[in-house]
Amino acid sequence: TDSNKFAFAEGDLLQAAGLIERDVKIFRVGKFTDSSGRVSEWTHDDLDRAVQNFRDLRERNILPNIPVRRDHTASIKDVVGYFTHAKREGDFLLADFEWVDESAKLSWDRKQLRNRSLEIGSYTDNEGSKYSPVILGLAFVDLPAVEGLYRIADHHGDTMPTSEETTMETTPEGAAEVTPEEETP
């Protein structure tokens, strides 16, 4: 008999339990002003490099646990999840993440956690190799600098906009804090 015939991978069990969010929009191409007033323009190539760096650094166990937090902090006490996957689809950077905080998952389901701000920048490993751009984290915020990040239509009932649609025309504080760089290993 094959005892593993009906075995599930950990990711399958987490998905079945509702602890994995799939295809969450976290960033997009465009020109944005961060909380320090720096203007950065992000291209499809920048997002593709960020995805490739995410995969490479995760597979090499250099950055295996990219956090999702309640806010832009550097504290482990605010971590509510961890990235499991990233990809670019059209103008958008999408991510899957695993919830590790039940109350945050409930807040997401109740649509209390809506706006997101990607922490993206450069990373230098212990051997001196520099990677850029690198996904360094995701924070839930009140007013994101990157407009147009809606939740994808699913059981939450939200819609996904086209690349021309945005949520607001104000310049909010807080968002992608680092400009893209051309340097990759």
C-alpha cells in the first residue's frame, strides 16, 4: 500500500485552512513619491528583477522569511505573516503570503486591513554581494503611496482595476522607501 497516496504538502494544508492569501497586489509599475519625498519610477524590468531576487534569495536560504507586518516597523511583535511566493502579472507585483497571526487574518477577512505598502530596496549578503531591488517586507498602512492596489476579486468581493485606475489623488506618507538600482549580482 502507498501510505503517501493522499498526503498533502504543508502549503496545501495551509491553503485549505485559509491561512494562505493568494495573488495579493503589493506594488505596480509607475512613478511614486515616498514618505521622504523621494520620487522613484518603477518599470516592468524592475519588478521582474525584484521577483527573481526574491526567488533566488529564498531558494539560497539567504532571505527565506520576508515579513508581512501591521505597520512599517522593524519589530517581530508586529509580524502577521510571511511571503511564500511573488510574481509580476501585467503592471502589478503579486504575492502569496501565509498568516501567522489569527487576529490579523480576521482583520483581513473583515476588510480592516486594506491598504498595503511594499518595503523594497537593496540587500547586501554576508559575502558582500549586492541585490537590487529586493522585496524586504510588506506593511498594512492607512494611506499608501502606491495607488491602485485593490484586492483581487475573490471571496472578499473586491474588484481588480486596470493599470489606469487609482484609489486617490493625494500624496500620502509612507510607502516604497528605496529607489530601484541597476546593480544586480
